Amino acid sequence: QVQLVESGGGLVQAGGSLRLSCAASRNIFRGNAAGWYRQAPGKQRELVAIITSGGGTNYADSVKGRFTISRDNVKDTVYLQMNSLKPEDTAVYYCKARRTVALNIFDYWGQGTQVTVSS
């Protein structure tokens, strides 16, 4: 069974930084796209950043220039470096792996890690 385990969340003051990690089992990130999502209380889950198997990246407008997604294919881990954090970045952050087999898409989610930014 595929497992994704996020870590690195916590409480930080506005302007601070955090680095989230998502470690995967069964080499799920190798050759597959990965992404970070977040969900704030009372809001829908939203895309934060994605990285393709080739290393291409895309970001939500709200985090461009502040967040960086990266991957380590040897460690089968995806990271999210978050700088210049704002209170509106407060949310539970989830990582996701997307595996495409033929025309079938399989999404795997982690359990989430809380990020709280104080003003």
C-alpha cells in the first residue's frame, strides 16, 4: 500500500520560513507528478504547487516567488520550501502523488501537516 507522510509543519511568525517534506513508500514519486495542496478552515482544498516527473513546476499565484517545490528522486521525497510566510498561508498542507497507468489516474494523499502563521 502506498503511503505518503508529511512533516515539517508548525507555528511560525509572519515573514518566517518552513520546509515541508513528503516521504513516499513504494517509489511512488519516481516517474510521477507530485503536488502540494492546502486547506484552510471553512475553505476548499486548493493547489499550492506541482512538479512533474521531469521537474517542471507550477504555482498558485498567491505563493509565486515565495514557495518552491522540489523533489529528490533518490530519497523519493518531495519538498515545499515556504518563505515570507503570511497569516493567510495558515492551513493544513497535503502532498499528493499522481500515477498515470494507461488512461487510468491514481491519486495518493498524505495525512496532512498543520502550518500556522501568526501575525
